[in-house]
Amino acid sequence: MRFDVIVLGAGAAGMMCAQEAGKRGRQVLVVDHASKAGSKILVSGGGRCNFTNTGATAAQYVSRNPHFCKSALSRFPSERFIELVREHGIPFHEKKLGQLFCDRSAQDIVTMLESLCESAGVSFRLQCQIGQVSAADRFRLETSSGELHCESLVVATGGLSLPKLGATALGHELARQFGLNVVAPAPALDGFVIPELGELAGLSIDCVMSCNGKAFHENILFTHTGLSGPAALQCSLHWNPGDPLTIDLLPDQDVRGWLLSRKKEGSRTLVRNLLSERLPARFAERFCERHFPSQLPLAQISDKALEDLALQLHAWSLAPSGTVGYSKAEVTRGGVDTAELSSKTLEARKVPGLYFVGEVVDVTGWLGGYNFQWAWASGWAAGQSV
């Protein structure tokens, strides 16, 4: 069977690309090995899909080339997708920091994309396994449901995260097969493994976590394996093995002044009890066991010791042994090297007609709707060209 365009992947970027190409009169087929479209969309945002972020700019993305994503994001900004959502009568709300969520269910977004594809004449072939892919004058795909041919092939297969939802390395493998460089993939927006923190599981602290010059003021959540929560997930995007994490446990507070003031008042309380006024008691006790085991009352502790404690509370350093991995990571960092692609069309420079969009590309956004916005923008950009 022959098509103008075949899109591999019935996810966010794939369906966005498909419907745009279909609107241009192209005969488009979307192929996916899953039994239904948009499986990753459906589980995102706790089932309500954080479908974009009103503040999405290139500054919230990590890539070897931080400028690569500017073209697509500027031509299809978050406002354009919000217009689509409104046109389809999908109720939504802003949770925080520009993060937009469906009021009802992520199914609303999938239904909208399927409707757009149907209106554009796009065909779907689900539960279809991809075998060998080759190219001469056209691309030829051997699949579990027959041989397919196309002029343009769009790879929208995503990354390696959440393998239970069917994630595979197909996109990276195809890039390498056609001679394109792939930036080493790694799990991102993922929790950290720090076994010694397991005893604090269940606690949550508002803090500022920093890694490699990037700082995020959000919550951390202690888990049985280490640290999770928004601040930890954000930092994981900028973390490499061996890098330390720094945590300001009491941001925007004059801890030094507070400790010295209470000492001056003649307080006889123990430091761990004092800290429990501003931090969870279980955390304050464990923190002091490790970093300030003094059993002296506050009034008998030197100013220097209290000043050092204040510094440590503002810059607690941790050394993760790794991240939890692809089973929990929300996205995959790395992917098809942007140097191999046109920033305007997402077409491979070396292989005319071959396109890569969405998560499979070395463009990874922060937590909070940014990765969906890249999917919409990159899919839209490719859809104008295929």
C-alpha cells in the first residue's frame, strides 16, 4: 500500500503532524504497535493531561543545541494549542506556574486529536508491528500487516520512558540505521536514588533544589528509594552521574538570624526541637543526628556552630547513586541529534523525506506541560513540510 506520508507513532507529536499533513491534502497513514492511540497522553498529569504551559519558551528545554527548538515553538506557541482546545469545547484550568490541565480527563485531548485526524482524512493502523525499514526512491516498511510505501516517513515513536506503555528504542534505531547521530539517551523527570533517605519516606518539604546551575523552588518528596517530587524531577533533567544536589531547606528565611535570636533569648530547647518548628519533626531529628548531634541546649551552643548550621540548612548537599530509571521517568533526555535535522521542518539533512518529531529528538522540556508543547510544535512544523 502506498501513501504520501507514514507517521510512526500515534502519540501527541505523531497525531499533530498527521492532521496538519492531511489538511494539506497529503494521504497520511499513522502506524502504531499499541491497541489505541495516545496511550501516554491518557496517563499524563494524573489522567488529566498537563497539555501545555503558557510560559513555554526555549529557556525551559535541554538540548545540545538550546536554540534548535526556537523555530517550532515560535511558529506554534502554546496559544495556538489552547485555541484548539477551546474550539473543541474542552474545559481546562491552570494549576500553577502556567500549567494547564483538562478539567475532566486526558481522553478529551486524545478525542480531539483523533477528530482532527479524521477530518483531515488520516488513516490509522494500530497493533501493527514495524519490521525492516529501507529507502530508495521511496521508503519501504515491512510490517505485521503488510508492506507499506511512502514518500515521507515521520518518526514520532517517543523515547524509552515508561516501557509498560510500550516505549521502545525504534526511533533511535532508525536514526542510526540512516546514519544519524543519537545523543545518548537517559531517563529524565525522574526520582533520585539515595538509599539513606528511605527512612524519611512520606515526608514532603518545600525547598529550593539546585543542580548544575539550575534551581527549582518546589516540593521534594522523600520515598523508599530516595527523593522525588517536582523539584527533584526538574533537577534530574540537568543531573549527570556523579553530580551533587544542593537543597535550601528553608528558602527565603533568615535562618542564621532566627537561630541567634532564639539563643539570645536564652532558649533551653534542643536544636532538633527548634528546627521542628519549621521542618517536619522526623526530618529535623534525622538531620540533626547526621549533621548536628549536639545535646546541648541552644543557649550553650556557640554562635559559630549555629552560623555553620544555618549555612548547611541553606545548602544541604546530597550525592545520588542514580535515578530510578525508565520505569518511572516521565521522559527521555537525549535522542536524535538536532545537528542532523532542520529546525524549521524537522527533516533529516542527510535523508530527504525522513523526519523526527517529539520526544525522540534531543529536545527535552521541564516538568509542567513543556514536553507536550514541544510535541505539538515539532509535529506541527513537520506537518507543514512532509
